[in-house]
Amino acid sequence: MDEEADEECCAAATVFGCFPDVRHKNKKKPLRAPGASSQPADRRRDDPAGSVQSFYRQNRGKSCRKIMRFNGYPNKVLLYPEEGWARSAVSSYWTLTPTWWNRSKCKVVEITGTRKYTTLAKMVDTDTGNLFIVGSFNKHTDPDFKLYLTSNVSTADFNMGYSLTGSLECGSTKNNSFQTTHFAVIRRRDFDTNRP
């Protein structure tokens, strides 16, 4: 039986010669159903709702810095004006980028229409899950700010796509006149349409 196979191999070999000890077996792959997945069932990704809820349980109350790092820099802070704020609110947002040379500093950029203000602010962890960013812009009105962020997000806010929520206080350190002006949120990476 082996000699017959070797003879067939030698007869078929024209250019490369015959290698009697090597046998080529043509194994056909089993046919799959059209909708079947190529991965085993235990390796398939869970449905998005399950993975989002597990992400919520794992990261609620965790370090804000880790969540910001997971979202990717710069983090975009969306600002929604408080109802009790007396001034007319211009739509604006901030971007936060921690500095590589100092863990307690971050670059804050306020973008309002065509205006752009940049400053270096101080990041303070009060306890696990809470973060304060304190600094001041070179502006005439309300130059100083305190941005408070927390990872203890409510289920409703998390379902809206927010990974961190908090508030923004603006005022003057000289006069000690701070007022809560905006509700601040950072979207989750999967909800941010500007990211790839």
C-alpha cells in the first residue's frame, strides 16, 4: 500500500522530485452554517448590554485618573449651565490632558466658539473616586475655577453615556466668591462620536 502511494507521488512529481516519506493529506474543513461564528461559544464577546453593565459595576467608585486614562487623552468635558446661574451661558467645553512631567498637573483648555483659553491646573485626589481640578484662566470675569469630578455615577447618568460626572464652580479666589455654574460630564469612550 505504501509502495503504491510512493509510486503515485513519484509519477506526479515533475519539478521538485519525489519525497516518499512525506505525504500530503488534503483535509477538507467542515462546512459551517452561514450565520455561525468562527470563534468557540465560550470565546464570543458578550452582548454590549452585558459588557456595559459589568464595566459600570467594576469602575463605579474607582480612580477618576484611571477612567480618564482608559477614555484616552485629551478628555473632553461637556459643560451644561446650571438653571440657577444668572448669566447668559455660552456653549463651551473643556479638554483635560495630564502633564507627563508632573502627576498633579494637567493642561486645561476652554473652548468657547472661536475663543480658546489655556492654563495649567492642579489635580487633587480627595479620596477614591473623587477628583478636584483647581486653577485659573487669564480672564477678567471669574478667572478662577474648581472642577469636581466623581466616578460614583448614577445608573441613569451611566446609561446616558457618562463615565464621570461633577460640577464646575467659577469665581474669584481673592474675593472668595465661588458659584456653581455648570454640570460637568465626561462621556465614555464608546459614546464619544469624535473618537475612532
